Amino acid sequence: MIRAMGVFFAIITLASLQSCMFFYKVQIITKVTSHEIKQYDSLKKYIILHQRDTAWHLLITEYSDDLFYGEISVLPNSHMKYKTTNPKGGNRYIKGDKNIKSKKPIEIAVLDEVHLYLNDSLIYLLYDSNFIKVNYSAISKAEIYNKAKGRTILSWIIPIAGGTLLIGGIIITIVIASQSMWSSFTL
């Protein structure tokens, strides 16, 4: 009986750990200035430039007080998480381990991303091959993805605590039931 309860407890605990996740949240900046662009560049953020339904990787090559110059390139699949991001809530990402082969892609790179959204009224900015010149007033907003520490911690604590309370409740119920059963036999 004790062995069966131990196996049941182990299964419930392992099942509850499946919900442990890593989360990020979206910080929105509505007025992007040269200060922010310099900060993203100095922090080596992965900048993604959006216009309507298209997105590119942007490598900033030069900036001034009014505009910046950069080189755009095709966005790799590893930076497509923005397509499923909810700007108002917590978003899950897969941290993964580079040393463990997994079928799920590692998505931790999302924490290094900055998304710049161009005004929809602009069709193209001054292009020269893969080079672009963008005035700061052409940026409608920026989204920065930051780790949601509180939500991540809760996603680990709640399943463990809930599983422990559930198993504890089952064990207490079994003990009380078995005691009342034994006490009825002794009368």
C-alpha cells in the first residue's frame, strides 16, 4: 500500500512539473528616440524592423539625432516568435538546453529582441539594395521582450505545491478512512 502511494505521488509530481514554463512580457515604447536606438545597439539587441506584414533583421550601422541607417536582411526562423506574442499578457518561451537534443526549438533568443514598427502609411523608406534610412518619426512603437520573472516562478511553484497538497490530502483521507475502518473492527 505504501509502495503504491509512493508511485502515485511520483507520477502526480512528474505530471505537475509539465506545466513549469518560462515566460516573457512585452514592454511597449510609443516614442522612439535616438537615445533608445543607441541603447539597443550598445546592448547588442537583436532588432527586428516591421512594416505591415513584413519583418526584417535590422543591423544599425549609423545613427544621428533625427534618423538611423541600417542594413536589413531576411529574418531567420529562430526569430519568428513575435508572430504568436500577446502584447498584453505573459508569453511562453522554451528555454531548452543546447546540449540536449530536443524536438522543440530553443526560443530563449526572444529575450534579446527589440521590435521596431514603422507607420503603416509608409510603403518604403529610402532603400539602396539592403540598406535603409529611417527617421525616428516613422516609428510608431517599439516592443521590447523582457523576462516575466514573477509568472515564471509561479509556474514552477504552483504545480509542485498543488501536487503536494493533492497527494497530502489523499494520504490523510486514506489514513483517516483506514483508522475508522480498524476502529470499527475492534468494537
